[in-house]
Amino acid sequence: MTPTEDAEARGYANGRARRDVIIRTASEHFAERGFMSATILEIAAACGISRAGLLHHFTDKEALLHAVLEARDEEDQERFAPYVQTHGAMGVLRGMVELADHNRLVPGLIELFVRLSAEAAATDHPAHDYFARRNERIRGGTARALRALQARGLVRADLEAANAALLLTSLMDGLQLQWLFDAEVDLAQEIRGVVGEWLTPAGRQAFDAALPVLAA
């Protein structure tokens, strides 16, 4: 690597690290104050940089919001994907339970999601389309997984998949709000209990066995 290439690599790494700090700090501010109340100036100050320095990385507050949401999705996907990759449709249900169990260890993420999703119900909110697409994606994916498991005799045949998917998505969102008021609420246990009622005896065995294969 030439001196120029080395300098460019260090500059890229430093820029990436700075972006990560800004995103983490913005996540905290959005969680605590909401997107509408948090300001670029406050976030920049918390990062130890100027407003212009922050805007060098993100053109405006909306761009920063999208980066925050993207980072959260990436974190969730990294934790969720191994269950699906290893166990397919059953991994979807098990992954949802395990993700809920993990989220209680990172309360800032729950606060961020609850506050932003409530704000984003307004159609003019910059995250409105994001949450609408997210909800549709989760409901659709859950319904497809339930139908696939019904075909294998692992989920009760009388369950209406689309309605169950809506119920499970609503339950997960609502439990996160309840958890903010009472940390004794066990997110994973509540979700596991509902899913367990939908599974057949064979389905419960498959659910309990649905753990990801860890890379060597």
C-alpha cells in the first residue's frame, strides 16, 4: 500500500468511526426526546463536533434519522437471520422470541422504537413510510411462515395466518411500550406463550429445537 493509499484508508476508517458515533448519539437523542424535538446542534455537541462537522456526514436531520433506522435494522437482522437460515419458517417464530429477549438488554433501542413509531403515525413524519413498510414486511413474512408451518403440521390448521401475524406484530409492539413502564414484563415469555398456543405438539418440539448453528 502506498503512503497515499494508506492515508486514504485511515481517512475512510476515521470517517466510518465518526459516522458510527454520530448514529449512536442520534439514536440516544431520538429515543430520549423524539425526532421532532432533538436538534442537529445538540447531537453535534454531544459528539464533540460542530454542526457543520455533523452535516459533512449527514446532509440533514432526516438523512440522520434514516441512518439510525438502517443501523437498527442491521442489528436486528444480524441477530434474527441465523434462526431463519438454520430453521426456515420455524426460525422466524423462534427468532422473534429471541429478538424480544435480546431487546430488553438494550433499553435504548426499545425507547427509540416506541417513540419514533408513535411519532411516525403522522403521515407527514419523515419515518412514516419506513414504519409502514416495516410493519407490512413483518406481518407478511410472519403470515408466510405460519402458512408454511401449517402445511407441515407444525401450526394448528384452524389458525388464520394473516390475523395471527397481525396479532403477533401488535403484541410485540405493545409489549415494548408496557416494558418501558414496567421492566418486570418478560417480553420473550409473553410472545413465546402466544406462539406456543398456535403450535401443534410436533411444532412445539421443532420450536424448542430451533437454535442457530454457530459458526466454528
